[in-house]
Amino acid sequence: MRILRSIVGIAFVALLGVGCSDSSGDDVAGIEIGNPALALTADFSVDYDQVEAGALAKSAAKNEPVLLDSFSMDLIEVRSYSSYYVAVSINPSDGVPVWPYESGPDTSISISFTEGSSVVDPFSNINLQDEGYLKEIGVSFKPASNRSSISGRVLVGKKYVPFEYSLDGFQKIGIRYHFSQIERVSDTLVNLSVAFHVRYFVDGLDLSEADVSDDGVIYFDNANNVSLWNELNARFVPSFRPLRYSTVNDHGDESEDYVKDIWDGIIGSMSENTIENGDFSKGSDGMAGWIFFKQLNGDATATVMEEKNGERVLKIEVTNPGLKSYSVQLIQEDVALVAGKKYNCVFTIWADVEGEITARIGTYDDYETIGFQEHVLVGTVGKSIKIEFSPQESTPFARFELNLGNMYRTFYIKEVKIYRLED
């Protein structure tokens, strides 16, 4: 099942070939952000899966196999990633840096995960007001010093033995959270919780078998218990449980990946419809999850009607066809796709005047076609259109479009689905 929808955004300006118009629906592509402004806070903690209500630092169960006593890193950047339907001057693929401020005195903040840091005042000037749709919030960290480590205790038999896990394997880490992982506290405040999950970090590893040094401490570094250190390094960044992450290791090599089980939750199971509200039954106007977009002199109205059999159908009346087929668009973002897998895109459509439309699946940030682009002949009798395709890249944020402009017509659309045909 897809992880859905809770959100933030940020204010900036860029030209994206799709300038903005009204978006119908109570909940589309995250949440549309405009006025009033939104503020951002963040908290940082260690999570043992045993949570004390109201506590930032999550409590450990009795006889927890691993306890963390000290874990700090330097927060060096906060960045947002959004799609836009207005003119903007940034590259959405790069996101928008929202902290540190250009004119601010701070370039980093020391974050203690074990003490449960909460960042409020340093973010007080962040104004998450935006006319876009937030996809992700990214935070970047670096070790606090050249010899940074996480210290704690490992349960060996019935006694805890101290350990130190070296962070020397990393120069920098970046973690990006899907909008559904961000808490909307109120209409004017959102909070990002960055928790380090200890059990994800150590489950399946028998740290009690590690060699103990003469001083009675277990060291995990490039000279001691190296095999286990490498295993822990591979788990370290995913243990923050973001959607995806990037690292720069001690040799300067860069890498990035998705956290598998989070990614699996986003893409859903085989045969599951990745279109939200494909039957137009959700939201006060039936348009939850959909963006109805007009540009380049295009104009149209969208109304969800109920048929005699109880099914919903979307009626789009093009009152000004505009200059291009994409002058009037029905769009859904956040369609999660896996590269190379076979998918079906299915929808039923008819119109009062026969003619072609363009159906397309592309990216939100650089507008490349990654699924398909097909010219579909729409007749005056309802017909189910089926398009089989294999995405060229994996993404949680593909954009499905029906381009309906460039001709005066009234369309009727229902039963929209995109589903994977193979695991």
C-alpha cells in the first residue's frame, strides 16, 4: 500500500514549462502550499521501538541488546524538493536550500540524538510558504570531528560491555524523507522527526561475539572488528529510515540508494492501483489526488458526476482550447514506478467530438518522458484505453498526464488505473 499524504513546502520562483492554475481536490500531490505561511521545526532522537509519550529520546526496553550512550553529528543543510505549476527560477531536481540562511551566522548545528535535540529557534526564519507540491525534505549531516564515534553498550551474557562505533567511514550523509513521513502539526507548522532506529542498525548482527580490547571496550573501526564495522556502515544511514539517502565515504566516493522496505511501501504490491482516487469518489469535489491545470490560453471546467449505476465520471468541458494540447491537463503526481517492470495504464474516456489527446507518464522535475507518450483517439462512445509500458527509471514521483487542449470538446473520464504486472 502506498504511503500517503502529509506535507510541507517552500517559497521560491522558477520557469518550469507548466505554469500554475487552480488545482482541484482536497489533497493533491502532497498538499498545495500557499498562504498562510508554514513554519518548520525538527526533532532528533534515538528509537528503540519502545516510545515514551512526550519524550524525544525513545526509551529502551529492559535487557535491550544494544544501548547508545552518546551519538552526535553536525547538521549542515536542510533542503526541500517540490513540483511547481508557477514560474520558478530554480532547478526542481536540485531542490531548494532552506537552511542555513545566506545571511545567517550559523553554518552547522550540533545535534545530539541520544539527548533528544529539538531545533526550533535556528529554524525560526524558515517560511515554508510555496505554490508548489512538496515531495521530500532532505537533511545533511557530517561527523562532528575527524574521530567521531557512537558510544554505547552491548549486552554480553548478563552484563553490558562498552563499545565505540567509529564514524570515520563517512564524510557526509544525506537523508531525504517522503512527504508522508513529515508531520503536519497545524495549519501553520510542520515538524520533521529524524530518528535513528537502533534495532534496524543491529538486528541480525551478533555484536556480543566481537573482540574486546585490553581496555575492556569493543571497538568497531578500520582496525578492530573490521568485518562487523563494515556491516554496521552499510546499515548506518538506512537506520534513519528515510525514503532514500546518499553518502560520501572516507575516500570521497559518492553513493545513493532507496531504503528498501520504505521504498516497497511506496511502490505498493503487484496489481495495486498506484493512481489515487482513480474512481473520482474522494474529496469534497471528487478530485482528491488530481491536479486540473490550465495554461497557454487554455480554459476548462471539471465536474465529477454520478452515473445511474453509482459510478463517478469526470466531465471536463474545454471552453478555450488554448495553443497546445497541454493547455488543458488532468494530472496526477506521485505515481510510484519501478524501472524495467511491466505496467498497464487503463482509463475509460469519450467526448462529444472525436479527436486525439495525448496520454503521458513523465517526471515532475525535468519533464522527461519515462513511461510512455501516446496519441490516443477519443471517440464519442466510452472506450477503455489500455497502454502497456515499462518505466525507464524508478521514481516515487512520476506524473501521469492527459493533455486535453487544442480543440473545443467535452470529455468524460472514469476508472483510471496504473498497476504493475510483475514483481
